[in-house]
Amino acid sequence: MIDLTVHDDVRRKNIDRCRERGIQLPTFAQMRDPSRIPQSVKDRLKQVGLWDVDPVNLFRISWKNEPAEQGGLYGGVNAIELPSTLTGVPARIIGLIGHWFPTGAHKVGATYGCLAPSLVSGNFDSQRQKAVWPSTGNYCRGGAFNSALLGCDSIAILPEGMSRERFEWLKTIAGEVIATPGTESNVKEIFDACHEINRTRGEQVVIFNQFEELGNYLWHYEVTGSAIEEAIAPLCDAGATYAGYVSSTGSGGTLAAGDRLKQRYPGSWIVAAEALECPTLLRNGFGDHRIEGIGDKHIPWIHNVRNTDMVASILDQDCIDLMRLFNEPAGHEMLHSVGVDEETIASLGMIGISGIGNLLAAIKAARYWELTADDVIVTVFTDSMQLYASRVQEEIAVHGDLTDREAARAFGGAIEHQGIDNLVELNYYDRLRIHNLKYYTWIEQQGRTAEELNAQWYDRDYWTRVQRSSPAIDQMIEAFNAEVIS
């Protein structure tokens, strides 16, 4: 469970730090519903840019930010519906847009879900300790950003093969950046770096490991899950059926939104997506791939596998092909020729590489279940092409500009011919098989206990206990804020 044990001396130091910097902390309730945010905070936000290192931007950790780079407030949930002329399936596919978070990705919310409980309880000393953010990309960026807002020192850890944009920005925000060997699939090397930091720096650091921090799960259950509920409510009220939710496995946190949705819509399903080149869930497999930001070769501790209904594996080349189709002139011309409207084409830059993978998994699931125009599937477009422009340029440097023929081939191969291969609907023992893979990472390597591993599977209240912790955390945040301004 999330450790809310109060350490008064450290908590007092954190209060003093926030008072010095004029920092107030948002509650889970405010991140779900920004109408709860005080007007004084909104007045400050009108003067602040979305990516500015200003503590008031903690209140922009929401799916409802006004889509503006400077001075925006709040509106509805940032989401787009992709038409069947693009997806090739009649089902209505909705994607939440992560671009309008500070740092350009929703992982800034997951890091806050981990950091805030430790801050208000005194389990993290913002004056003395460094916050360590191990990640395959966006999580360490979000953690470094939130640390900077709070005036904390941070260490960002990510594979050396991640996009240039990530490293360039991190060097301006994080106190220290550690590049580990490998690329997207090399999560073990990240964990090894954490062990080394623990060994050499001890109590000087606190490691917020997204793959095991239940605050990550809780933030997505509360904030992402409620945003999806709100986004689909008008469609369901008009007679559509919510069918299911699709997310890459990643840290397991984003999948938690599906747990909330399944409680609201018991007949719905949850699809976990991964790269076919590293089919850990599908085949207990391993390998390397180019779908940046989704992590693999292990099962995250915070993945509620018992609630997962399907695994869909996606070719990384399909994602790269669609990245080019969505972002080069020949691709736009091709999409226009098959009837995709201009507004949709203009919005495709809002979908990064992992978002394209999620889209393809949603298409596979829609075809498998033979969904109709009355059915709604939801997924998450974690970040945008703002973080991958160099990847397009790298493709152009090697292969030249996308041609009309290549654009048609990409559309036909990656979308029109996306089938139900490399996909499995999970039964009870399929889920148990995947869940049991946690043992090799978390008990043998990371020091977790077999008793808790079994509790995740057999204790029907394990995950709901995590879900019920947000009111207690909000009360602690409110009490903390009150002392900051007293």
C-alpha cells in the first residue's frame, strides 16, 4: 500500500520549503475537477506558460487544461475521436490527448501521484534528499519537472537510446541525468542503476520507481479514469455502448484507468498492448523495439493483471510507418484522398509513437470483437510528435522524403490490413501465467515478498484498498496546504 506514515520533523521541513516558495499542492479532487481550484490560483495561471518552471503549474496536472501554450485555464477533457475513414473500423475510437500537460506528456501526473503522498507525510525530505526518477522516457521528465517546481534536487534515469528531444530538455531541468545502456526494452539496466545509487548514496536519495509505486496506479485510476468517464458520457447518453479501454503496458499505471471504467461498466474489457518485437505478455518473450516509452521484458508490480482481458502486440515498423504517414506532406495528401477530413489530419501531430501503437491495438481489438458504429473504444495518446521530431528527420535522412507510393503502402499495411493476429483473449490461467512472471523481477531481483505477490492475485480487496486511499491523501494535502499559508 501507499505509505502514509507521518514523520512530523520531515513534514515540517517540507512545509517550510513550500512556504518559502509560495507552493500549494493540488488534490486528486482538483486534478479530476479543476472547478474546485481556487480563483487565486487561476489568476496566477493566466500569467504562466504551460512549460514554465513555476510552482503554480502543479495545478495544470489535469486532462482538462485549455489547449494553449501560454496563460490557459481549463475546459473539457482533451480528447479526439478518429473517424472510420482513418481507422478502417466502424467503432468509435476516442484518444485522450497528453500533449497539453506540462512537459507535453501525461506522465507528469503519475509522478505527482507518487511524490505528493511522500511530501505531505514526510516520507521524502525535499530539503535534504534527491528524488530519483527511473524511466524509459516521459516519467523521468515529469518527475524532474515536478521536482523543479518544488525546488527539489532530482536525478533522471533513462536509456541512452531514447529520443534526442528528451535528453536536451532534461539537461535543463534535472539536477543529474543518467543514461543507461540500451533502448526502450532495457528496463533491467534502469533498475541496476537504481541499485547502484542506493548503494552509494543511501539516505541521500528516494527512488520513485514508476513500475512499483502505487501512487502511479492511483493517479491514473482517479484522474485518467474519471477523465475517460467524462469524455464518453455524452456518447453513452446518446445510446452508444462503451466497449473497452486500450493502453500499452508501460509501467502498468495507465492501465489502472481501465479498472475504474470496468467498475462503472462491468461488461467492458481492458486491452494491454506491447511491441511484437518484445512479446513479454503474449509469449513470455524478449527483444528490442522502437515504440518509445512503453517499457517491457517484465511485468510491472502495479499492473493489475487479474483485470486484463486481452493482450495485443503491435509491430514497431507499423508505428514508424504511421509516424511518417501522419507527419509528412505525402502522407497527408494520401489521407485526404481516402476521405479523412482536414481537422483530423491537422490533429495527427498530437499522437506520438506509443500513441500510434495504442491506436493500432484499438483497431485490432475492434476487429476481433467485430464492434460496430454503436461501440466506443478509448485509448490514450500519451504524448505528441513534439517529442519525436528528430525521429522523422532520421527516417528522412535514411530513406528520403515519403513518396505517394510509400504513403499508400503505409496506410494499406499498417491500418487497412491490421488484423487479429498476435492477439490473445485471456482466460483465468492466461492471466495467472502473466501475473506469475512478476516473481522473477520483483521477488528475486527487487526484494518484494511472495506474500504480497499472492495478495495481488487472491486478495479481492488488494486493489480496491489502493483505490480508496485518495480521500485520505487529499485530506493530508489540504492540511499541509493550510499549514503552508498559516
